[in-house]
Amino acid sequence: MSDRTSRATHAHPRVLAPILALTLMPLTDQSNAETRMSAVELAQIRVTAVKSDRDPFTIAESVSVIGREQIESEQPTRLGDLLLDLANVDIGGGPRGAGQQIVIRGLGDERILFLLDGARQNFDRAHNARVFIDPDLLKQVEVLRGPASALWGSGALGGVVALTTVDAADLLRPGQTAGARVRAGYQSADRQWLTGGSAYGLVGESLGLLADLSYRHGQDVRLGDGTTLQNSSFETLSGLGKLTWTPAPDHEVAATFQTFDEHGKVPSNPQIRGTLDDLVDRDTRQSNLSLRYAYAASDNPWVDFSALVYTNWTDIEERRVVDRRRDDTELRTTGFDLRNRSVIRGPANLLHDVVAGVDYYQDTAESRRDGQPRPSFPDAKQDVLGLYLQDEISIGKRVILVPGLRWDRYESRSSGDVAEDQNDSNLSKKLALTFMVTDWLSLVAAYNEAFRAPSLGQLFVSGVHFTCGRGCANVFVPNPDLKPETARNKEIGMRLRRAGLFQPGDEGRASLNLFRNDVSDFIEQLVIFAFRPVPGNPGLGGVSYFENVRDARLEGFEAELAYEAPRWFARAGYGLTTGKDMESGEPLGGIPANELILSAGGRLPSHGLSFGWRGRFVAAQDRVPAGVEASSSYDLHDLYLTWQPPQVKHQALRLDFGIDNLMDRDYLPYLSAIEGPGRNIKLTMVVSF
């Protein structure tokens, strides 16, 4: 037996795909339940957020995975719609998709790292979403809670959201070499129509091809209080082209192109209701191009190499309605990630699973206003080089120790010499421990560090922030002396997983993670208004700038329970996060309220039916700093049903029906300035050929 095979049979194997499919998403992934209804073999799941194939039973960090089945049954319009059922993961910014922002354990915006098929997604602009993609293109969504710079470098203070797109093999039914599908859907809250189609197949036994195109058109959203959110309509066109090729045994090549185009008339800040004065015609275009090569030597456990090269760009064009002023904003990220994984057998029953790599990326920001440079979003570049090493050490059959280390160096510069260039480096460390007390109980502990380099906008922003009358303007002052934000997270927890509890084929699962995350040198925007000259502004109006202002502590826990039986299931999750300014002792703003998530449902395999209920019970948020309004508690209830009748000849039909906010509640999430959507009836039909 080879080292690689031996490693796979006792800790986190690639051959344990059925077990991974049942356990990767303790609460919200319904794929384990639904796939029991069909004869399709469970697909292998790769946990890209931890840069190796892992069984969550052995992972010290808190990781959740949403599989393809849940993505389809949820019928999401935006990425945020998929994450609402995860403990300590919240969506802020209001109902407009252009303004939705994901918050993990109280941290959001640039403090969350997004990956698409392994490529960094670094676009960030105040009050705007980070990633634009139609969720129907996704095979899997992974959420890693907590700092993760030892693997991923700058940006992962709050966590990592890793997205994986579908390929031809995911859509082909058993025995198929070519196929197609068409889909249509409707949602009542915004009278949204969805149409789309895809074609996919295999050429020979080594080449897989996929092409997908989808179109959505939604009107203004109806809110829970019965009113309509003006200027929330949209049109989106998204596409995916993918090639996977196995030119020889152990070799694999994949090329992916994904694009998203959205048009709508929205406020320049889509997170507020807005007025006619700040209304803009907005076109948002985001595209991703990546090429991956992988070589996993079947006869050499020391060689499992992958190389990823990518480029992605986001371009936002806005024309202000009142005067047709035109703003163009673009951010491009180009980079590569080279890594190798080696399985090495050591002395004294030690087994090392070593991941070593180097990655590099460059962010380039450009902005224009009526064709001229726009100082408030400066032209600038940032280069980041990272070297990382992680060793997963199995000590016997019960203990896994995972030390990790990463060194990053970054350099930021503005093309207009607005301020001095900045360059710095950072060393991020991690240490994780898993002790498998029995085959069904494991105890975990972890220490993880993270940092976030100041963004180009924070370093080099200049120009007018806002006007205050004739001869009065508040101006931005660049600050090239900003220090990176840093985080140090301590975490302990437990995992339970037991099959055959009450009947053959059932399984019970439980997990608990308690954390304390100490974050230093928070970067915040300071606005100083003055009717006299101040340093940086010789006129009236004062200055605005970014500064390292405080240290913070975030702590809490997430607990999850699940029971799966062949014909029914029940799940529960609870998330709690508190935050405190360590200097003033005041609570932090922007910390989500405590939330309990429950779900239950059943399956009728002989009829191709599955159905269920979800309930979200959100507590009032009264732990708020002075001057910030507290929020009220609320509860939301959803129903869903999936019908997959027996296949007729060469066609397969799938119908998904759902009702979100069944009781038509009027509610205002703490992280939003706009009420949530009202009752939303959803129906999607997919026909595969």
C-alpha cells in the first residue's frame, strides 16, 4: 500500500466522497438527503477553502459547504440568498443585489476573501457587492469562518467564501456523453423572470465542454410592509464557458470563462432608498478568466502539483440621472498560484500531508469622471507576493496537528504620485489540533492569524468628498502611513458524527465552535468638518481620511445539530457574536444579532418528492454603540418542495417550488437601512435532454 493510499484510508481521503457528501454541510446542505432519492453516484467534494481534501470531522476550523442540490432547491437570485441559513453568517446592505454584503462573525467588506474556482476576487467599493455571479452556475459554495491568512494572505480576517462553478461532468446523467438543459423561473416579490439554457458533453473520454447562458429581469421589490422599494429593478445576463481536458493519466487541464452583466437604475449608494439627486443608470460588468493545470502522480505520493493563472476585472459605469455626469470605475486582478502537495511517511507512525506554494497577484484600479481622472477613486496598483507552507501531521490514528506559516510582501503605489508609495511585509501563523477521542467524537483547537493590507482607495484617495455650499468643500487627504489590520483568533470545539443511531441508514451530527478574535489597527474613515482652514484643506469644509483607530475583540460561538434518516431530517443551528472596542469598552457597530435557524422535512423517494420548512428566529440587537439605533427581533418562515418524476425516454424534469417569508413579515435587519422583502413565491422548471 502506498503512502498516499494509506493516508487516504484513515484521515481525509479522496476515496471517502460518500462520507464527505454526508458530512461537509452539517446543517444546510441538502445534497446528502436528496441524493438518496436517485441512483446517481455521489460526486467527489473538494474543500478548496482549506487547500486540501478534508473531512470536516477532522478540521479544527469552522467550515460549511453548500452543495449543488441545495443551490437548486433554494432558487437564489444572488450569492447572499444561499448563505442565510448558516450560523454566524449574515447578509447586510438591503434587498438590492448591487448592495448586498456578506458578514462572517461580525466582519465584512474587505475583511472577507472571495475565491472563484480558486482565483481571488478583490473588487471592493463602498456600499457595493463584492462578487457578481448567477448562483445557478455554482456547483459548491464553501464558507470558512475566521482568520485564514496563513493559507490565503491579505484579506481573510473574517473568513473565506470559496465558489466553485459547474462543469460538464456535473450535469451529465449516467451513460450520457452529451446533453442540454433549459430552465425557466418566476419569483413574485420582484416579478422576476428567469430564462436560461446550457449545452455540455464529452469528446472522447478526455475532453469535457460546457456552455451556459442565463437572463434575469426583475421589477421593483415588494417589501414586507406592503410598499415597493423604488429603483430596485434590474436586468442581468450571465454566462459560463468551461473546458476540462485529461490529456494523459494523472494530468488535467481546465479553462474557465465566466461573465456577468447587470443594468439598473439605482441610487449611487444602493444600500439606501435614495433620492432623485443621487439616482444613476448603472452598468456593472464582471468577468473572470482562469487556466489551471494539475498533475497528481499516481506512483509518487510526493507529487500532487497544481498551477492556476487568472485574471478578472470589474467595470462599473454610472450616469447620474439629473445631469448625465459619467463615472467609470474599474478594478483588475491578475495573478497565479503554484502549489504542491506531498504525502510523506515519517518515523514513529507519523504521516505528513504537506502543502507548499507561492502565489502572486496585482490589483490595478482606474477611474474616470467625464473622461478625466477621478481622485476619489485613484488610479493605483498593488502587488502582493506570498509564500506558504502547511504540514498536516497525523500522529497515529487519533491525533492530527497542523502547523502553517505564510509570508507576504505587498507594495502599493499611485500612478499620479498622490502620496508616497507603501511597501511592507507580514508573517501569518496557524496551529490546529484535532484529537479523535473515538470514531464518532473529535475535539479541536486552533490558533490562526490574518492581516489585511490597506486598500488602494484607503491609501491614495484624494479630491472632493462632498460640498457644503459656495466655497466650501470637504476634501480627502491620502494617508500612505496606514498599517495593515491584523487578527489573532483562538478557537476550540467538538464534532460528533454517528451512523445507525435509531435505524439503518440514519446519521446524527453535531458541532460546536467557540472563538475569540482580537483585531488590531482597524482602518476607518474619519470625517472632520470645519468652517476654517485645517491641515490638508486651506479653505472651508474640513477633511476626510482613513486612519488606524482602534483595537477590537470579537467572540462567540456557532452550534449545529442534524439528524438524517432515509425519509426525514431535522436540523438546528445557533450563532452568537459579540464585539467590543478595547479602548472605549463600547460595543462595536455592525455586529449581527443572535440567530436560531431550524429546518425539517421529508422525502418520498418513490414519488420523486422532497419537501421542507425553514425558520429563522432573529433576536433584537441591543448591544450597540452610543448613537446607533437598536433593532427589533423577528422570525421568518420558508417552505420548499422539489419534484423529480421518473425520467421519460431521454428527458428529465425537475420542478422546484418555494415560498420565502411565508407570513409576509415586515422586518428590518440590523445590518440594513431598508426593510426586507415580503412574501416571495418561487417556481423554477428545468428540463434536461
